[in-house]
Amino acid sequence: MTTTNVVIDIDWRGEEDDDQLSSFLAQRLNKMSPSFETHEVHARMNKYIEASELDNQQFDSSTDYFANKFSLLQKVMAEYNYKMGVLPVDYDSFPIFITSLEHAPLFEESSLIDFIPN
């Protein structure tokens, strides 16, 4: 039996490996709604990122790259009626979680970090 984290902690410079965030999101979606097959969601996210040609763009920093990737994945999450949130912390990483769009208003905007595009 595999376990899935409820929150993933991603370094401020970006992902430790390029697939870290999409793998986490696909696993969490499956845990929250088993009708979402992990491998299908993961493939959909990767296809969306590839189609965006994000890797061919120039960014001032890896944080900018990560913010743009986060924004793209947020669009995919919305297709499944979920949203990512980032907890405010005072260290060099982003604790990321997901919630349904229905429950997203329960998280006050002031309790979420706001520099990553949602």
C-alpha cells in the first residue's frame, strides 16, 4: 500500500525533479475522488505542460518558471473541480495542498501565499 502526502513541500527555486508537482497532484486527486485515475490525470497534466512549451521559454529565475508551471497546472486542476493552495510559511519552500472548488472559499485569501498565480 502506498501513502500519499496531504501537503507537498516544494523548494522555492522550483521542483526537485520536474515531475514532482504533477505526480503529487494526480495522486491527491485520486485519493480525493477515486474516479480520477492517477496515471490518466498525470498524463493529462504532462500533456498540458508540454503543449504550453513552457520549457522553451526564458524566465528571469527558476521561481518564475515554477510560478508559471503552477498557473498552468491550476487550470488543469479546475477542469477536475479542484484548486491548489499554498500555505504561508517563512522559509524557502512552498507547502502545496489541494481542495475542491466547492470548499476553496473556506480558505481565507489572507491565509494563502499570494505571489503564485492562482
